[in-house]
Amino acid sequence: GSGLVENQQKFFFELKDGTVTATGIGTTYIKVHDTKTNIWNAVRVNVNGSENKAQPKVVGGNCYYAALKGNGTVYTWGYNGSGQLGLGDTNNRLEPTQTNMKNVIDIAAGDNYTIILKSDGTVWTWGYNGYGQLGEGTSSDRSTPVQVIKPDGAPLTKIVKVSAGTYRTVALDEEGNVWVWGYGYGSTATKLTTINNVIDISPNYAVTQTGEVYKIDGQKLTISNIIRVSEGANHALFLTKTGKGYSVGTNNKGQLGDGTTVNKSSPTVIKTETSNLTDIKELKAGAGSSMAIMKNGDTYTWGSNNNNKLGTTATNNQIY
């Protein structure tokens, strides 16, 4: 096949002898075209820079936070009743405190538990474990890192992304397989056999190479050309390769962005007051609210405006 690159952050890639080189730091998508099957796909790329091992990231759980630094270390702070800070105790922290984890490339936070993905493809967890969401074979809380294992006791390896829900954890491996543990799936990592060739995941959804979306239980959604999914407490957002957005789920605060407060069991298009929202670069779903980052750098927010979290002059919930 052949490949081409779409610039989305004012920096470019050069394709030389099969090597892709970045001239800036940030996030972009490489659009790939298989000329034999005429299938297009978009691969999300984090450009970390020569000094960094990972793309810096901050995630929030239930009254606590975890931060991944570019050097691969992790800091946590806030509520620690279940050991979710990973510091070996259950004492709360008022400021960021470094954990003992190194060579980390991705993090995720669930409801009082933390997921860590290391550069060697292994997954480590700590915190609340009432439903087996730590994936280490028990339902006991942990205040220090434990390694996720498969049903046979072998470590889960070759993972490239992790995602944490309320009480369920999902991981994507380098071959496009989805692994699940926690609520409804037991205390060790189980590979799903009904969904294959996956490129992105959330606690309840998987996006395939062909742009289709499936629920973790195998049900197919009626949307196509999807490249990314972001899931909040009770709703999910989907980004197409052309920069269009869809949403599904609870809509009592207007978090679906379709101009209504009616819940949707099938995907609906994300809109502005006058037209469909287009040229989206990234979608993020939170607890009753949503955010879109546009290709030109603008930001849109909608849904619950509790504590003014939409960051606008509006004082009420927003349906667009």
C-alpha cells in the first residue's frame, strides 16, 4: 500500500525510505491507504520529542488524580481511601507525590483505581478491586502496583493502550485484540474473540480498522468511518476520519451535543446551533459533559455546567 500524512497541528512529517520523521511535538494522524483493498485508515501518533519517553497526560478518578510525565514517571494526589494513589498506604495527599513506577507510556483512572501501561507492554494496577478490575486474580484492594495476568497466571503483555471504566478495565494489544477484566469479566484479563483488528478502545466500545464500532459485548453500532472513541460516565463520543462527531448514551445534561436532552441508544450527530460540527481533531467525554478540540485550535464544550466546568460565560447546561 501507500501512505500519506495529513497535517493537523502546524507540523509536518516526511516519508523517506519508509521512515516517518516529525518536525514538531504534539498529536496528529497519519492517513494510510491500502491500494490493494482501497481501504483508508488513520493512525493516531503522539510525537514526544527527543527528551521524552511518553506523551504527558493527566487523568482524574473519583476525587484523585494521576499524572504521567514525559520522562515516564507517575505522580498522584488527592483521596486515597482504597490505595488508588499507589503509594503503599491509604493516606490522602494534598500535592503530587511520585510513585515508584518508571518507563510508563500510558495511564488511566477508574473509580478509585489506577491503570499503568509500561513501555515493555505490561500492565500494572492499584487501588479499589471489589470487582476484580485490577486484573491480578483477586478482589482485594492494593496500595502498591500489581501486575495484570491472564487466566493461566501468565502476565498480560504486548499491550499498546489501556482504558478504565467505573469497575471495568479494557486493554488493546499490538495485534488488535481486546482484553477485558473487572465487572462482568472476572479478576484476570480475558481476550474477546468476537471483535478483531481493533485500533481504539473505551470501557464499553471498540473501534476496528475498517471504521466500525462494536460494544464490548459484540453488538455493532450503526456508524462508520470512525477512528477514535472517548467515553464518559454514561455517554460516548466517536470521531470520524473526516472530522465529524457522533455521540450515544445518556443526555440529561445535553452531553450528546445534538441540541436535545433526550437519551440516545443509537449514535446521533454532534451539532452547533446552525449545522453539524465539522473539522474536529479530538473529542473528550467526561461526567455529564463533553469537549471538542478543533483542527484550528478552537475548543467547544457542552453538557453539564456544574461548577462552571464548561469554561465559558454560560451559567446553565448547554445542549450544543
